[in-house]
Amino acid sequence: MEILSPEEIVESFKAALGSSFIDSKIYQREVAVKKNLFQAIWIYVKRDAFRQAVELIARLQEYPHLSIISSSDLGDRIGLIYHFTIYYGQHLKELSLGLCLSLPKNDLKIPTITDLIPGAIFTERETQEMMGVEVVGIPDDRRLFLPDDFPEGVYPWRKDETGPYDLLRVLPGHSCHSDSFASCHSEPFASCHSEGEKRPKNLAQDKLSEESHTAQDRLREETQDPWEKK
Amino acid sequence: MKTTYTIPVGPIHPALKEPIRLDLRVDGEEIVDVDVVVGQVHRGIEWLGMNRNNPIQNIYLAERVCGICNICHPFAYIMAVEQAAGITPPERAEYIRVIIAEMERIHSHLLWAGVAAHEVGFESVFYLVWRVREKIMDLIESVTGNRVTKAMFQIGGVRRDITEEQFPQIRKTLDYYKSIFAQLKTVFLDDRTIRMRAKNVGVLKREDALKLLAVGPTARASGVAKDVRQDQAYSAYADLDIKAITPDIITETIVGDVYDRIIVRLLEVKQSIEIIERCLDEMPPGATLIEPKMAKLLNSLKKAEGKGVGRAEAPRGEVIHYVCLEAGRETLATWKIRAPTYVNLMSIPTILKGGQIADVPIVFASIDPCMSCTNRAVVVDRKTNKKSIMTYEELHQLCVEKTRRLSNELAR
């Protein structure tokens, strides 16, 4: 199999995807004494070309290795990165290839790639439950890590109102609103408890948010007791 | 009509180092189907990194992702942060990182070898291997100051140097392992009992390994010469011309069974010894940390913007950490961790199918799952829906009895 340089790979994506190709970055760094190159490529594509891009990767490397899908909450969009590695099994030839997409929050859908890479199933299930991105056509849509009684409509990795803030166990002496958590989260924290805030219509969660204050107070009292007794 | 049973193994089981549940559909002794249920110890570590901790605190959190792989996680993590923030660690630090990582591999593979021997009921080997493992644990303690969480890594270098005075002690321990290596090899590869239980059991074919994204010794035992140390230039490994170890070095043909996984791990112990020796010989002089003042480092990390991916070869396979930094933000914007067992678990249904219940402990242990221990399994009779508890001891007993039975048959 012919091994392309990062620049050639980027060019081949540009040519094949046309206007659906957004951007690319090549990262290179010299490592240790012999100054061999560590290389990584990031390719940004539009969603409509996502499957085509994965097929392109599968053409570069038979059985491309999908390490993981990482996802970030970017405000009104969700960023997904499919971390592939290609050209493995050869001395210092391997390339990390991150396929980056962003989806608007009102349309969080991405086609499955389990037909191309059967081993993608775990990470697709995880992305679905943790980020609330619907993987269309996933052969097994059960939860992976979250327990069955976890409320629906709450996504642990989100930083908006669907984040898991109501589920936090707040330690004695701290509060959900305090600065002990990251400052950039003060807003979602405030909004998640403010009145009149629109919450996803979900019975389980509505109930949970109503009870959350009392439940947390109770928990705080319980955890504080032994200390006070001392 | 045949009755199929569902046997849930776990979530607590000594063959698993962390909780996990395997739902085995069995027809008599034969396993028809397997479902893997995970999540029992999901601790939300990534959430903490994205919401509570600053990047330096995260090093110590990453170290606690796993007790056995407590080097490879911070290793991958700091590489990701260094990439995101544009920091280049000193050359000497790269060599120290590799030495520590290889020490971890030796102790982890020996630990696994002991567990595997225990699973088949070969207790004397289990005691022998774990006694031998103490030497490397002592070395780790004297070099890093701790047996388990070593806190050696720092963004932009390592926190402790390995000095010339420590070299003789390291070499002495390595010489000890070299002196007993032939003995270990005989015990694990030539012993009749181990061959009986490991040959042609739990087979993972090369194509399945590739499709199911297997990594580490599990993949290499199936003939996929995939090793991050060989494939990608990271840390001092880039200087050392590492070659991925596949079982055909000894057996000529690759089967992808439990025996092949033993070969790979055994040879990797030897490879790790050689890597450490080369690192000691070639270690460049110089500083070990680029910025010793934590406040200054934190400040520059807060201003940094970018993303990085760190990949390291853990004893069990590739660990990947993805980190995204945002300027003005104290925590990480995104942190995604993927440990090797995450992907190796997807091979479990394939390698258990068609096997026997008594093979479950050794086959499951053969991927060296980084999950915890089998205390009990619930046997559900699908006809009557009656549940009966099968303790780990009973399951383990089944496995031990099979070894005895096969030994007796051979002796006859």
C-alpha cells in the first residue's frame, strides 16, 4: 500500500469532498534526540460529506483504526472529532487523523459508521448517551456506561441546561453556585436553577429538578451531621 | 428441547480487575452468545477535568484512572496538553518517562501472568511470579518514591530525575530478570498444563481483531503488528527503533489464542528490559523540567489555546487522551480518555463464543481486562425463571477442575 504524506492526504480530501471540505491542519513536532517527526492531521468537513470522508480514510488504510469519538459542547453547536489512526504497523509511519465536524444543537444527528468499522459501536453508544447526539442507524442503541435509571434528557458532557448539574452531589460547605467549580460554568449553573427557565420536556427530569434542592439539602444535612457531632 | 441459560458473570469477579458484567447465553457447557455490560465504575473523571480541575491537577487525576496503568494515562495526558499548549519537554525527561513506562509494563505483565496462572489453578506459578514481581515493585519504589501512584509526570518534563547513582540498582534488578527469564519462559510456554488450557482457546482471528479495533497484546497475539511505540514517534521511543512483538517469533504460525497472548506478554517483558537498558546508556544530560514554577506554568496554560492528542502504549494497548484548551479557561475545554480495555472488550463476545463456561476465567483474563474482580454469577433458568447464585469460587473451581481433569486424562 502506498503511503501518502500528510499534505497529499489533505489534497486528496480536498479533491474528493469539494465544497464540503472546510479546513485542515497538519501538526508536526520533532521528538526526543533523533528529532523524528510526530505527525497529526485534523480535517474539518461538513456533515453531508461525513460518510464519504470515512470511506476515503478506509481507502487510505484497510481497516482504519478508530480510537475514539470525542465531543465538545461549543455553545450552539456540538463538535465531534473521530480520532482515526492510519498506516499503523510500520515503523514511525503512523498518522493520527482527526475528522472534525460540528452539528447544530437543534439537529444533532450523525450517521453510524458501524457498517464500515464494526468496532465503532461502543464509542457511538457513548457519544449518544453522554452528548445527546443521535447516531442514525446504530445497530444497538442501548446505553453503555450510564445506568438504566439515569434520567432521560440529561447529558453529562453538555455545558448547557441539559448538563448533569441537578445530579451533582454537593459537598458540605460548597454550593452549586459557588466559584469552587469552574468560573465559566457560573452561567449554566445560574440558569439551571433560575425560575421560568425552559427545561426539556421530560417528566423524570422535571421531577428531579423540583426535588433536587430538597434532596441536596437533605444530603448536605446528612453529611454534615457526623462532623457537627464531633 | 434444549434449554439455554443466561449466566451473568460479574459485575464483581477476581478475573476482572474492575467490575464488569458478562451475560453468557449457554447451551449446556457451550457459550452461544455474550453481552458485555459496563459502566459499574464510571466515575465521571472526564467531567471533573472539564469542570473542576485545572490541567495540573488533572495529571494526578489521570494517574488514578487505573491503579495498574498509572503511568500511561498521565503520559498520554501530558503529551496531549503539551501538544495543545505548544510545550516541548527536555530530551532527558523523555528518556525518564520511557524508563518509568517500561518498568510499569514489566510489573503489569508479571501481575497478569500471575493472575492467569491462578485462573487455571496453577497456584505455585502464581506465587512464583508474584514473588518475582516484587523486585520490580521495589525498584519502582526506590526510583519514584512510590509503588503505585508515582506522580513522576509533569507538563513539560518529569518531577524527579533518575541520577547516575541509581543506575547500578536499576541494572542489578534488570540483570535479575534476565537471569530468570529462561526459567519463566519454560514455566509458561513449555508446561503441559498451561499449554493444555491455553492452546486453541479463546481464538481471535486477525481480521476480527482489526474490525473490532483490538489493541495491545490482544491485537499483536492475533498477528496485527500494531504498537504505538513502534508506529508513532512519541517520547524517547522514537529514538529506539522498537519492533512490535508478534507470537510468530516463537511459534511460526499465529493462532490468536490465549497461548499466543502469553507469548507476546512474556517477550514484551524481555523487550522492556532491553528498552530500559538502552535508555540508561543513551540518556542525554540536561534539565528534566522546563518550568518548575507551577503558578507560572498554570498561567501559561490558562492563556494557551489549541488541541492535542496523546497516544501511549500501555501494557494493555493504546491509551489515547484528547485535550482541548481554551484561552481564559482554567479547566480543560474537552477531555476524552480512551483506555485499551474499552476497545478490547468488543472482542470478548467473539473470543468467548463456542467456548466452555470453565474457560471463561482464563479467556476473559487473557485480554488482561483493566476492570476488577468475579465474586458471583447468577444462573437464570429461562424455563422457570429461577435464579441461583454461582459464586466466583464455584466458577473458579470449575476452571481448576478442568485443569485437573485434563491432567489426569493425560497421565492415564
